[in-house]
Amino acid sequence: MNIKKVMVIGAGQMGSGIAQVCAQAGFEVFLNDLKEEFVQKGIGVITKSLSRSVEKGRMGEEDKEAALNRLTASTDINDAKNVDIVIEAAVENMEIKTKIFAQLDEIAPEHAILASNTSSLPITEIAAATKRPEQVIGMHFMNPVPVMKLVEIIRGLATTDEVYQTIEDMTKSLSKVPVEVEDFPGFVSNRILMPMINEAIYTLYEGVASKEAIDEVMKLGMNHPMGPLTLADFIGLDTCLYIMETLHEGFGDDKYRPCPLLRKYVKAGWLGRKTGRGFYSYE
Ligand code: 3HC
């Protein structure tokens, strides 16, 4: 299948990154969110990121302009009637996602693929909200999207080989590396990453070491680019908690029990970088 037009739903951190890499790779992109101000904020982030690439000599000014010209701001989900694929990057909430997918199923052309950037929710359940489960698939990008090479591609129970192949080819055309995984809670990335972050939070909670010491151990001892507590702030503590809850519920094993300190921070509204405070302060 030939993909030319893309709609990205959600202009936040992940959605704007996905829209950027798609526009850079030559796709026509509708960046959609509920309000014009959200979309404009996303386009602002993309413009800044592309300008940095120009400054760094990775891209010419004309290429930047061409990429921006391929981006269209959208606040009307009906724009999905013009696209070959929708990549949904809205909030991690099953009710909201199934509602969006049911709507998209009515609007998008028959041939269109419906993909979700969900970080841990079951693709098969999202697909069941549509009448085209064979064309529903997970495309899990990593944060920050313009920098990170990986895209986890998650097959739902009904996803066809043809749809999988189309998404694998598209991922490569974005200069990303696709990895195929089956639909189980947390897939591969978050099944391994989140329990490590949760354990780092338990280590802090139990007073084993300071936050700086925990991060230093993992950075200098294991060569991680960021310590786990810095990474948790970067991802968002609400997202970390949500993924741990998905793992806990999905596997029913107490080894996935979210740390009470993580819950406390989320209740306080200390969600990490995006709110100016998490384990560290960003004011
Ligand atoms: N957008 C675009 N480019 C960005 C960026 C962003 N948000 N953040 C950093 N960059 C670029 C910088 O511009 C810089 O490029 P340059 O060398 O041309 O200037 C390059 O990345 C390196 O950035 P910095 O020098 O500022 O800082 P670092 O060397 O510390 O790199 C990092 C930053 C790439 C974020 C690095 O710290 C890192 O790899 N961290 C771990 C990220 C990670 O683990 N991501 C996965 C999270 S889990 C996930 O996404 C799954 C989800 O479901 C939870």
C-alpha cells in the first residue's frame, strides 16, 4: 500500500514529534488536536526543532520550509477522510482511545490504516472498537521522537501481514528502526523499562540512597544516558504510574506494584518536567 497522507491525533510531546518526522520524510501531515492553541503549540515545537537542525547543519533552510509546508493544522477529525493512515497519540486512556478509533473508523477511507502510539494499552482491544481490526496496529515511538531510532510495531490479534509490512516500510522511510512485537501489556520496551524506573523509586522510598546517587549509579555504572529518576521526570510521572498500573492489572503479579512514592508525587501534581517539578525541580 502506498502511504502519502498522514493524520496525527494529539499535538503533545509525542504527537508533534511524530508529525515532525513524517513531514521531514515527505509525507503530507494533518496535525490534529481538540483546540487550535494545542496544535499551534505543537507546530511551534516542530519549528524550533527544525531550526535547530538547520543551525547544526543537518538540514538546509529550504528543507525546513518544505517540511513545514507539508504540515496542516487541524482541529476537525473529519480531515481523516483525506488520509491513508492515522497515527493516534492522544492521552493514555482506553475509553478516550476507543472513542477516537470508533469515530475514525466511520470517517477514514476504507483502505486507511489506523495506528496507535499507545505505550502499553492492548492494540487488540483498541482494534475491537472498529469494524476494521485487521487494519489496526501499534506504532510505539520513543521520546524524544526526532532523536530516538526505535519504533516498536505491535500486531493486534487480527492485524494482517500486509498492514504490518506497510507499517514496517513506512517506519524505515522515517529513518527509524522497526521492531516487531506481540500485543502483551507494556509490549517489550515498557515491560522492561518501567519496572526498572519503579524499582529506582522504591530505592529512593526505602532510603537506600539519594535521588542523585541513584541516577549516578545507573548513568556511570550502566552507561544509561539519563538516570532512571531523571528519565521518569522526562517521561512524566503520571505516564509512568499509568503504565505500571497497566502491567500490574495485565499480569496480576505484585512485582509490578507501583511504588507508593510514585502515587504520592502524581497526587501532588508533581508530574516531572512538564509541570516544573517531579523528583527534581525545573523552575
Ligand atoms: N527534540 C528534538 N531533538 C532533541 C530533543 C527533543 N525533544 N532533545 C534532545 N534533542 C537533541 C538535541 O538537539 C541534541 O542534538 P544536537 O547534538 O544536534 O544538538 C541531541 O538530541 C542530544 O541532546 P543534548 O546534547 O541536549 O542532551 P543529551 O546528550 O543528554 O541527549 C537525550 C538527550 C537524547 C534525550 C538523551 O538524554 C537520552 O537518550 N535520554 C534517554 C531517552 C529515553 O530513554 N527515551 C525513551 C523514553 S521511554 C519512551 O519514550 C516510551 C514511552 O512509552 C514511555
